[in-house]
Amino acid sequence: MKNSKVEICFIGNAIVDILSKISNETLNKLQIPKGSMQLVDEESSDKILKYIQDPSIISGGSAANTAVGFKSFGGTCSFIGQIGNDKFGDLFSKDLNNSGIYFKYKNFQSTEKTSKSIILVTPDAERSMNTFLGASVRFNINSFDEQFIINSSMIYIEGYLFDQPEAKEAIYHCCNLAKSQKKKVALSLSDLFCVDRHRIDFLNLIENYVDIIFANEHEIKSLYQSDLIQSINTIKNNVDFGAITLGSKGSIVFENKAEHSIDPIFIEELVDTTGAGDLFAAGFLFGFINKHSIEKCGHLGNKAASEIIKHIGARPKISLKAIL
């Protein structure tokens, strides 16, 4: 990695997505509320895995999804995250590297198993998500080689990492290193409840380090505890570039306080919104790295997001170069 330059180093939770069809009867037997998104412990995770057959298994996590999308556009990138020393950790590493994203885990001292998100799909297409956080929450300053950041033009951080004190310390370390090396810092707020939990930390990070912000309408309003217009005006005073996604209403992008509305793309059949925000960021960042106008960055983000919601899963089924 020392002699290898990449455009973006993505930093996030290393999660293996395990997707499987399941009957309503089995879901009830496991006492899992249909359509729920819940955290489960290791014992519950292992119990669920015993009931599923022929699952689809792929490396996942918000920042990793964005990295795969960015690579699919033709970008070059690496990934930082913590896995466990187990078969799912090996799978995550191999899958990400096979996608063309440089990932090499540094520290196997953690006894935690690799994080998993077990996604159960009933015949009516309803998804019930069961996430075992595992090793990813042990992300710390010993989890990565600093050359990953030094040998990139930008770092991208997912907000979910703030849920653990050690990870929070590692994020500030990454940001300080990036700034000392004249790298840009991008942050995704990730989730409304994540913002509610870490509002003070996010505000501090944004004021002191962040150059590019990604958020949806609910996240930015929660961050500043204000309406959408006022919240966007406030973030523009703190960050040079950003994108606020508005779902079916499109998005708002800005550069140095100049704001632009990006029209939505009509989709005949919306199948699954999982990963829409992650892929929007991928398209936007590909445009940004290649010095496109801020409007073009927004359009590329919209195109990538509209492609991902046509099918189940948070990874593109086609090369995103085709939509450039």
C-alpha cells in the first residue's frame, strides 16, 4: 500500500450481509417482528443462521457500499474497518478486494466475531433485519495502517462509527492525520437516530474537520434541530460542499454557499431503498473527484441512487460506468 495511491479511503463498519428468503411461519418461530430492524447478540445471531438455507452472503456496511459504488464508476479506493478472525471476516476481506477495493486488516487481537446483518425476506417481500455488531464496534487506532490515509486524496467517514468511544477516538485520529496531510474529509450522518445520539460530536467534527457533508432531510434537521431551509443555511456556513437528499423530491447540493436543486429521477417500480443514500454519495464523490460541476455531482448521485432502488440489495447489479 505504501506505493499505491487511491482517490478515497472509506472508513466504516465492516459488516457481512446475509440475505435469505424465509417463511412467515419460521419468522414467527424465531419471534422476529416482521419488517423490524433490531440488534441481536451472538447467541441469537447463531440461532437465526441455523434456520436459513442457501443465503446470499456479501460484504456490507454503509461506507463499504459507497466504496463499491465509487469503484463501479471507475474510481480507485481503499477501505478501513474492523473484522473478526473468523470465516466471515475472511469472506468480507476477499469480497471487498475482489470488488477492486484495497482492504487489509491490521489487528486480529479482538476476540469478537465479524459483524453480521441477517436480512430475512418473507414471501410478501418484507425485509426483517437482525444485526449483530460484533467486531466492528471495536474499531480503534490500532485497526488500520496510517498509509491508507496518507496514500489517498480524501477520507470518507460513516457516522455509525460514533457509537463506540474507541471508534470515536480513532475517527478524530484519522481526521487529524488527513488534515496534516492536506486531505479532504467527507462525512455521512448515516442515520437519524445516530444524529440524535451524537449531535454534539457531529457538530464538533463538522466545524473543525469536515469539507463535504452527506445527509438526508431528517438527519440535517435533527442535527440543527430546525427546519430544512434554516438547517441547510447553517451547514453551508460550516462546510464548503454538501448534498442533502430529499427522497422522491430529489436533492439539494451546494458549493461555497451556492445552492442547487437536483430534480428526482422517475422510477417505474421501486423495489428496495436499501443503500440509496450510500450510492448517492458514490456518484456525487465520483463527480467531485473528477472535478465536475456541483450540479453534475448531484445528477450522478441521483442516477446511482435510482439504479440501486430497482432491485434488492445495496450493491449495483451493473457497472455504474454505463450511467455516466
